[in-house]
Amino acid sequence: MENEVNKIVKWLQEQVKQAQVDGLLVGVSGGLDSAVVANLIKRACPDNSLGVMMPIYTSDSNLYDARDVIEQASIDSLIVDLTDTHHVMYDQIQNRLKEKGQFNKANDQLAGANLRARLRMSTLYTIATNYNYLVVGTDNAAEWYTGYFTKYGDGGVDILPIVDFTKTEVREMAAFLGVPEQVVTKKPSADLWENQTDEKEMGVAYDVIDAYLKGEEISAEDKATIERMHERSEHKRTSLPKYNRN
């Protein structure tokens, strides 16, 4: 694991040099993946790295965990509370749709959750421009393969340092890096609504997705679920369709 971490750190430094920027930043949520990335960018750019906390109706426990990660990684930090911004923006959108009689209640929860992710992306890029930093993503191999990320939200980043690592490997990396124990062992959640967890929303456990990605045998039902998510999310992993006039 030490060798893997050193290789990622070197790669991050190369990305900074190639992009001709001054450093790196990441959104710190209190979750496992962002905790690992915060530690990695701190190692890569000790004096030019930033962890940004962006609560939107965020639970106290996740905010406490995010602060613990910032302290453990000894990374410079910034907090931008987007709760009111999200409320005002989504309320206006809902009202206009309701006036047209076209508000889709069935998609309300998902639309509001995706807006949270996209507001955070916009915030990170605004801050990155201020510092001349790259925005670093936190997607792991399981999330990337299944498309469990918001297009132009947490998927809207410049570089992806842990996208080739399974959730299990990211957890092992977190332990090596000294990430707080409660963050390493907590149930993965995007904290999008009360009692929301990644695995409950996906309908399959990360351990099972990791096994599938490693070519191990899993149940036919889980395999079908994973492959269905992969197919439906293909548009998130490819470049935009472009009309060719020729």
C-alpha cells in the first residue's frame, strides 16, 4: 500500500505540473473516499492543497467527521454552507414547474439531490479558479463502473486519482493513511436524505461490486443489477455525442 500511495502522489504532482497550476483541492464530505483523497493531495502538495466542506442539510455526524479528516490530514480548509443557496434555487425551480402544471413529484427527491452535487461542483471550480488549483475527484472503481455519481456533479472534476481502486482497496488505503477510524468503518452514504446509504440506493453491496470487478463469482441477481447500472450510466463515462456534418 505504501508503494501504491507513493505512485499516486507522484502522479498527482505530475498532473499539477502538466496543467501548469499551483495545487489541488477536494470536497471533503466526511466520507471514506474524500478522506483518502484529502490525504493524498496533502502529500502531493503540502503547501498548496485545500479541503473544502460544503454542507447542504448535512448531518452533524458527517460534518464532525469532515472536520476530523481535515485535522487528521493537516490540510488547509474552507467551509461554504450551501444550504440556503440550494433552498432558494430549488424552490424557484419547483415553483416555475408547478405554475406550468409540469412538476414531477416522483423525481423530486432525485432532482434535489443532484442539484446538491452540482452546486458543490460549481463551488469547487469557483474556489479552484481563485487558487489556480485542479479539482480532484473521489470516485472509486465501483462507483465509476456502476455510474454511482452525478453527471456534472461529483463527476465534474479534473482528475481521478482513486478511480482504479475498489472500495475495499480504498478502505485499506485509508487505514494506511491514518484516516479516522469512524470514517473508515462507517456505512457509505452521500447524505442526500435521511437514512440514505449508497448500498441501499444501489441495491447491491460494495463488496459484491468489488468481487464482480475482480472477476469473482457473484449471484446472478447481483450480476444483473451491476450490469444494468453500468449500461444505463454509460453516457456518464464517455465524451458528449457530437453531430458530424460530414
